[in-house]
Amino acid sequence: MNRGLLAVIAVVAAAGWYGAHQLVSQGNPRGASGIRVAVGETSPPSAADAIPTPVPGALPAPRIPERIPPFTLPDLSGRPTAISAYDGRSLIINFWATWCAPCRREIPLLKTVDAAWKDRRFQVLGIAVDRRAQVASFAQKLRISYPLLAGQQDALDVAAAFGVATPAFPFTVFTDAHRRIVALYLGELHRPQINLILGVVQRVNDGHLGLPQARHAIDAGLAQLQAESAAG
């Protein structure tokens, strides 16, 4: 694990933590045991977020479980939907909120990825930490094509079950076809990062790469992308 990357993310992601606490009280955050997995470089908070500058080291590195934890959240019609409904597919689980500017910027990319990777049994699933009626209106306006689940405290509890006990949005969980978590990317996704991660997950699904090697490849690839971005 590249600890320098973790430090970068701890600084930037605190913006999402602040916004979540304005929406609904978190209560006592829960810890989670498991493995440390790859995280990526985020974009800085935009002025649209209207959030104070976060303090370096404000967030711990996420520590997530080996597999998707069981959970159920309502879809936009209010129907309870279990995560097991998506068994057999590699999931791209994106945690977001309508008030989060980096989250909003990700949506066009996620729509493109969902369409391009669906035939390879990949599925984007959005989990909005927000009021369901507000999410439904927002989704209709932006024509979000992938499935969405929504909740407030219950959605924050799901985020905590993934190891992000102090909510930081957006963050995205990538799994293989057997519900195993390959990577967790904390921050705004961009095409180079998501292409890198999806390519590695595909190699896992094809049996060409084990999970430890996959996580190492993602870590190394994200570090290289960060270095190239800094040099450019």
C-alpha cells in the first residue's frame, strides 16, 4: 500500500465527511476489520462544495472487509433491494450524494462505464446518502441509467460496513464476480483510474490474476498515474 496516496486522500476526502454530517447525524462510527486495499488520488474540493479546508490526517485509511457485506436499501421507488440481487456480476458500487460536487462530476463517466462494461457482466450501482425523493428528482434530471439505492442513516451504516466509518464522498468499491472486494477508491474517479482498476478486475475474473497480485497492480498503477499527473 502506498502510504503517500493514503495521506493525500485523508486530506481531500474530509470534505465529504462534513457534508454527510450536515445531512444526518452519524452517531458512533463503527470500526471494521479486514484487508487494506488500493485507493486512488482524488480531485480537490471545488468551490461549489462551500466546505472549509480539511485538516491533514483528519481521516483514517479505510480498512474494508474481504467480501461485500450483506445489506438492503430501498431503490428509488421505495422497494427494499438486497445487494445479493446483483450476485454473479462485478460491481462498481459508487457512494455519493446530490450535494457533493465531485460526486456530480463523476456521473457522466459512470454512465459511460456502465454502458460499455455491461456486456462483460460489470454493473454500476449508485448508493446515494440522501433523501430518496431528492435523489429520484436528481436522477431523472441527469438521466442516470444505472440502478440507484438511497438512504440516510441506513446508507451511512452501509458505508461503515465497507470500512468507511467516517463518511467521505464520493467513494467507489470494485468487486470481482464472486463478491470479493478488489479495490476501494476514495475520491472522484477519472477515466485513467477507472480504466486501470476495471482492467485489473477483468483479469481477476478471467483467472489470470490472484487478489493479492491484483491489489498490488492497482496500487502500483495508481501511483504511476499520480506521478505522471504531477510531472505533467
